[in-house]
Amino acid sequence: QVQLVESGGGLVQAGGSLRLSCLGSGFTFSINVMGWYRQAPGKQRELVADINRGGSTNYAVSVKGRFTISRDNSRNTVRLQMNSLKPEDTAVYYCGAAPGGGAINYWGQGTRVTVSS
């Protein structure tokens, strides 16, 4: 059974840091793209950052320079280091996997990040 399990969310003050981790299990094939998405209350889910197997990354403009995505292909793990957090980063963060590199086919259950002002 394919699973993505996120960890590392929590409550932090503005300017602080958090690191999110996502572990994929049950995959019997390689995953081209893994990424982090977030959904704030009343808003649509949006891309935060993604990374392909070769290490090429893509960031939302709002997080560029503050967040860093990384992955371990051998362990199907993707991490998101979030620095200089702002209240507007408050959301549920989801890990996603796109084995073919297109649409996300697999989602984690989400981890909540709350940034207080």
C-alpha cells in the first residue's frame, strides 16, 4: 500500500523555523517529482516547492529564499526547511508525489503549520 506520511508541523512564532519531512512507503517504482503543497483556510491548495529526481527545484515566489526543499531518492523522503516564517505561511502542508512527473497521484494526510505574529 502506497503511503506518504508527513511530520514536523507545529506552532512557531514569526521569524522562526520548522522542518517538515515526508516519508514515502510502498512504492515499487521510482518517483519523478515530490513536492510540498499547502492549503490555508478558505483558500485553494497551492504549490510551495517541488523537486525532481535529478534535484531540480521549483519554488513559489512567496517562499523563495526562505524555504529549501531536499530529497533522498533512496528513501523516498522529501523535506522542507522553512526559515523566517510569516503568519501568512500558516496552513496545512501536504506532501505529494508524481511518479510520472505530471499531476500529483499520491498525497499525504497533511501536517498543520501555525505561525503566530
